Amino acid sequence: MTTPTDQTHLDASERRSPAPPTPAYVIGHLNDVTMAPEIVAYLEGIDDTLKPFQGKFLIHGGSPETLEGTWQGDLIVIAFPDLDHAQAWYRSDAYQQILPLRAENSTGDIILIEGVPTDHHATDILQPEPKQDT
């Protein structure tokens, strides 16, 4: 009788490849945007600030269909491979140089949020958080 190799003794959690990074998103809900020369300069410059961090626009304004409640303003969603890339982009010198062009010509909220894995289910949030090793 042959004995199984060491590889077959690994349990399923040890054989799994590491989970891919969870994407992160910078989301802006802007109101009262003044289409001044500064906003145009901001729009002309932002794409170059995103490239080194693999940031990509998923939503940039548009005309939403409001299904519930009321909606005003513009929605912007920029995707990044992970939280580190998103934070590094926002804090980068290149973005910080153009940020006042937008901030001084609009009002609104900007948030950074981590996404969920592709296999996420709504009930996953009902599970307790795994304990962190200290």
C-alpha cells in the first residue's frame, strides 16, 4: 500500500491559494459644482494622478434613475485594486496638488471604502468578525 504524499495531507484551508485583494473605492457625492476653469483643470489632470495607482472611473456623473427617496448632485466612483492603492492615490502629491481645484468649486462628501470579495453574500455580515492575532 502506498502512502499519500505530504500534499494530500494538507487540509483544504492550507491548499487554497490566498484570497485576492479586496477592491477599494473612492466615492464622491458632489453638489453645487461650479464649472469654472479650475474644475476643467481638475478634470484634465485627474486621470494622470490615477494611473500610477491603477485607479479607474466606474461612475462619473450621469443621470440616475431615482428608485427611492430623493437624489441630488453627482456621483463619482473610482475603483482601486485595494485599500492601500486608494489611500496612496488620495495622499499622493500629484492628487493633493489638484484637489483644491475641485474642493474650492464644489460641495459634497468624499469617502474611501473597502469593497467585498466577489463571492460575498448578504448574510456574510451576520457572521462574527474573525479575531485578530495580537
